[in-house]
Amino acid sequence: MKFINVEATLERLLNNIIDQIPSVLIGLAIMVIGRYVIGFLLKIIDKRFEKRNFDISIRSFVKSLIKFTLYAFLLLTAATTMGFQTTSFIAALSAFGLAVGMALQGSLSNFAGGVLILIFRPFDVGDYISSANGSSGTVEKIDLLYTTLIDDDGIRVFSPNGTLANSVIKNFTKISARRMQFSFLIAYDTNIKLARETILAVLNEDQRVLQKPKAELFVGDLKESGITITIRAWTNREVYWATKNELAERIKDELDNKAINFPTNAIKILNN
């Protein structure tokens, strides 16, 4: 009797295996064909990236992400075709993904910001930028999570891409010319016409000062300690700092030569 039960069990097992052979073969066929299709799709995607000159960092990551997703879908499809129960596995994987996403919320925000920066390119390596999040300097490197800047003091600054991508960014390298602005106080007994002529002469003599837009000089606030004079002029981006610093010194020297008085302890040169 016991022998008969074993024989019946083996027979049922054998019949089940035989019944599953077509599903297993179909599942294996799906795996083989799927691998070929995935390889073909990845080649197309890679060519698209090269044609559109996508950044190498984001190209590699996106390609790996697409490859992982396609192979995961292929495995699940083949397993389902072979008769495996994948519902519990998918539920566990989803719960795990949700937990990881909650734990890495800040990093995911930086990653999303890095993707946006690499795709839309508000700045490139070598550009001088400043942003509303307080970061400023020359871009040294753009990674998926952080952008590395070298500030004016030579300090390396790591700016999170999440806040950087969501802030207002000023790119000073993308412009051809920059405006210089000087503001300072002169005494009330100063001859304003003479001061204007002296300052404009200094600007006109410097070949680095652009004629278009034309330099302008105007009287600003009338303060208790003196009259505010504001000068605005334009120069090429490449020589901005050198021109601005040298002009400030030359203007001061020329005004001194013309005996144009500054209120004591009231000289103030402001950056725009």
C-alpha cells in the first residue's frame, strides 16, 4: 500500500514536470529573445546620447538604470511564464524601495537636481556662477549629487545639486560684457561739473571701457555727509576685475589731482 502511494506521488510529480515543460521552454525563449532586444535597445539609446552630446556622467547612470529596469522586467515576465508566483516578491521589493527612498530623500533630491543640471546645462565646467543658495565661484566639477566650485578665496565649495537646481543662478561666463558700478561720496562744496568731466575723461582714456553701452554718471542721494556719485560703465567679461580695480584707483587719483574733496571717513566704493 505504501509503495503504491509513493508510485502515485512520483507519477503526479512527473506529470506536473511534463506539463510545465512548454512553459519553461517559452520562459527560456523569452529570456534569450529578451536579452537580444535589450542589447539592441541599449545600443539605440547609446547612439541617441552620443548624437545629443549628453554628459558622460548622466549617460552612464541613465543607461545603467534603463538596463536594470529592462532586465528586471524580463526576469519577472519569464518567471511568471514559467509558473512562478512573483506577487509576493514584487510587494516585498516595492516595500524595500519605499523604505530606501524615505531614508535617502535628501540624496534623491540632490540626484534629481544633478540630472536637471546635466540635462539643461545652466552652467558648464569653467563657468563663474553665483546662486541664491549662497554658492559662488568657478565650476570645477559637476557630479550627480554635488557641484564643486572654487570660490574667490581659492576654497573648494561643494554645493548640493538639489538646492542649486532650485535656486536662481547667475552665470557670469555666458555673457560677453559686464557692468562696473562705483558709488562714492563727495563734499557739498565740490564742483560737480568738474568731477563729472574728470571721471568721464578717465573712462574715455581706458580702451577696455566699452562705448556701447555708453558709460554714465549721475548724482544719487544727498546724504548728510556728502553727495553720492554713481558711475556705471561696461567692459568685456575677461578683463572685468582688472579694469574695475584699476579704474577705481585712477578715478581716486585724478579727483585728488583736481582738488575734489571727499568727506572725511565717508569714501565708499560699492560693488554692484
